[in-house]
Amino acid sequence: KEIITAEPVEDIDLLKDVFSQRLGSNVSIVNKVRGERAKIQSLAITNAEIGLATRLASRSGMAARLEAVRELVQLDDAPSRMECFDISHTMGEATVASCVVFNAEGALKSDYRRFNIEGITPGDDYAAMRQALSRRYTRLLKEQRDLPDILFIDGGKGQISVALDVMRELQLDSVQVVGVS
């Protein structure tokens, strides 16, 4: 039996002994990669380096964007968490609210949420926004989870007014509400 590794193993004799005992036969460990495997290994290393460089550049770019948001919204510190809400529907039916979340590293997809809106007049975006925000922040408060520094609302004065009402009702004075229209 032969095991091929991409990198040298520090205690190769111990590893050989463990594998030999498990398999019940002698095992040799080879760490010389040649031919097609060497090409694959080289490609994997190049891809990892490019991925790391891209991720680091994205983080520094995100820091610059957060600083720009801080200045625009006139906050003392750059926001550490932002949530964005949008209401969509099909001809007034099947109303859905979407929540996307960002932190200092970028999109926080694990915290994205979608709310099926029910019990409202079809096409009433204000009622839909009220329901989505109430459901989201009541739950975050109940579970003592992180609240956003900034809440972006896709909409104008009416949607902003609804968002501010919900924030007041839930006593969330620390959340800055910003409308995007």
C-alpha cells in the first residue's frame, strides 16, 4: 500500500506505523508529486492564492464602503451591522418581504430572511413593511440577538414613516433608519 501526500509529514514513521497497524500490511508514504498530480497541485495552490487575495481586497473595499456610509449617515463609528428590507409582490398578490444583512466583512447570507406577508390588503406595501419589520425585530429582541446599526428601507417617506413607527413601538432608538428610493 502507498499513500501520497502533497506536503511532507512531520513524523512520517509514526504515521506509517499507525496506517500499517490499521491495514495489517506495510505502508509506505511518498510525498513527491509529479506529472498530472503536480499540475493539479500547482493549480490548487494558485487558486487558493487568488481566492485569498480577492477576499482580502474585498474586506478592505468593504471597510471603505462602511466608512462612506458612516460619513453619509453621520454616525460616530462605522456600522458593524446593516439590514436592508424590500417588499415585492406579483400584481399585488403573493407579497414577500426580503431582508439582507451586511457586517464588516460583507454580506452575511446566513442572516438573510424572507417573510411571507399575509392578512393585509393586496398591494399595501406599508402594511407589508410594518408586518415584516415587527416580526423581524420582535424576534431579535426576544432572542437577544444582534440589532443593526442601520436599517435601510427600499422606499420613500411612507415606508420610512412605517419603519420609524415600528422602531418607536419596539423602543429601538439606537437603530438609524435610512430610506432608499
